[in-house]
Amino acid sequence: MIQSISLRVLSLGLGTLLLVGSACKTKQVVIEEETAAVLSGPELLQTVARKQFQANTFDATARISIDSEAMKGSATATIRMEKDKAIWMSVRKFGFEVARALITPDSIFVLNRIGNEYVAEPLSYVSETFDLPADLSILQQLLLGNPVYLTTANPKVLLMEDTYLLSAEQGGSSNTFRFALPDYQLQEMTYQQAKDARSLKVNLLNYQAAGSNRDFAYLREIQINSSTTGAARLELTFNRVEINQAVNLKFEIPPSY
């Protein structure tokens, strides 16, 4: 049971990143200016880009809780990244490491310590098998809590008191973002892909200082609905975040595997 829950935690955690990553695998699009709001669509996008959370390295611990049609469970994860190089994750249950994963620009590696199993696949294999295009830079932006876009074509902007709403739709795919003023703090991201019957909603909460140019969202509430994976809720609660420090991305394969 421990093995099953922990590996599903790792799988769903990675799957969530890849699902959002697939939603955000964008094409080059032309942005049309929205004139009805205080800021136009392009102006809001540019402002948000300037105010993104910045980090060359990231080292954090978090509790991951999952409630899906298939299972319920929780585990503790250590998550590290080095910009443009890798994302590293270790999942622990009752103090013991049960799984470890490494994502590089072109590959994904998973180590199952309980089952003595090791899997190494190119990201292209993940994309082909699960129809989830993967991109390391997008996954890293998601970890940092920065917005990533399914489309920015024909953006619509609405200012409601102290909140900007930004939405865009193209080719059956849409996304909506909510930014709180005055710092353009990202509060919510919603993605929908009608063709694949996918939807994903991410709430970013409990912003605190983390030593960067802006605060970090220590709580992420994620709701997933997919025709292939069903419905799932995932809560990611960070309790330690360090940035721009040396990180250990060690991923060795024991001889017995």
C-alpha cells in the first residue's frame, strides 16, 4: 500500500506537471490589443512577464495530497531544479525514500526503491504514450508559480476593483488568469482543451517572501478533469523554499536495479 500510494503520488505529481506543460506548449501567435481595459492585453502580458518569480536554482520540501477517482493518499516530496537543466524529485513515506525522478530537457528517469525498478525514457516517449507534450522550461515556470499560456491570441482583459482577469481562446483551447493588484500576483490559472476533454484549474495561495524579487505561493490547489485520467484534486503545500543556492541533483542507479 505504501509503495502504491507513494508511486501514484509521484506519478500524479509528474503527470500534473506534464498535463499543464502540454496545455502550455504554445505556437507563435499574433496578439491583438484589447482597448476596453486599463491595460491592453499585450501591455498586461508584458507587465506580468517583468514581474515573474525569478530563480536560477530551487530547493523545496512539500507535502503532496491527492484525492482522485483511483486513490487517496499523501507523501512528502523534496523538489529541486536548476534553470534550463533539470527538475529533481524525491518522494518519501514514513521517513523512507520510495521513489526518485529526474527530468532533463530530453529525458525522464524514475527510480522505484521498493520495487527495485528503474525506468528511463525520452520526453518524446512520454509525449507519444500519454499525448502530453513536455517542455522542461515550462515545467520549471510552473514550479516557480509563474503563468504559462495555452494561447495569448485575441486576449480579453477585464479590471475588477483590484484584480485583472486575462483570457484568451484559440482553436478550441482557452485559458484564464487572475492577477491581484498592485503587484500583479497570480491567483488562479484555468485551462480548457475541448478537443481532448481536459480542464485544469490551479489556485495559488499563501504568498510569502522567499528571497526572490517577489513572494512565492506556498500553497497550490490543483483540480484536474480529463477523459483519460478522470477527476483528481492535488494539494501541494510547501514548508521550505530556498532559491539561488547550490543544489544536489544526484541520480545514481544502484547496481541491483
